[in-house]
Amino acid sequence: MSTLAELPGRLAADPVVMTYREAVTAAMDDALAADPAVLLLGEDVANEGGVFKTNAGLAEKYGERVINTPICENGFTGVALGMAVMGM
């Protein structure tokens, strides 16, 4: 589980404050760390932390488990459905 002391730019002595962006990043990091079957799949999720910078560092940390998809919701929804049917 992530702690404030582990977040980039934070010191352990900082007050217990977390932005929404940091909370989203920490939650995705925790999920990816807890289960090797978890993937992050979406548009621009691996490019420089994604559009909203909530995925910062995840592509580098988890490699091929963070997957960019084309702008085609039907396409990657089908991929996700197929992965689910196959047990992912």
C-alpha cells in the first residue's frame, strides 16, 4: 500500500494531505502491485502520466501492464471483454 512518504515530492514530515490526483495514482499503483493480473488499459495512459497526470510513473514501473489503446472505445472494450472471458 502506498504511503504519503512514498509519493514523489513528499516528505514524511509533511502534513497528511493528498491531492485527488495523488490518491488516484496511489490507488492504481496499489491495485497493480497487489495483483499481477491487473492491467491499466486506455487512451494515452502510458504517455507521460496520461492526460490528467494520474498515471505518472506507472508505465515505467509496470511496463507492459500499462497499455495505450487507440481512440476507439468499441475496440478496447471488446479487448477488455475478451480478456475477462479468458479469465483476466
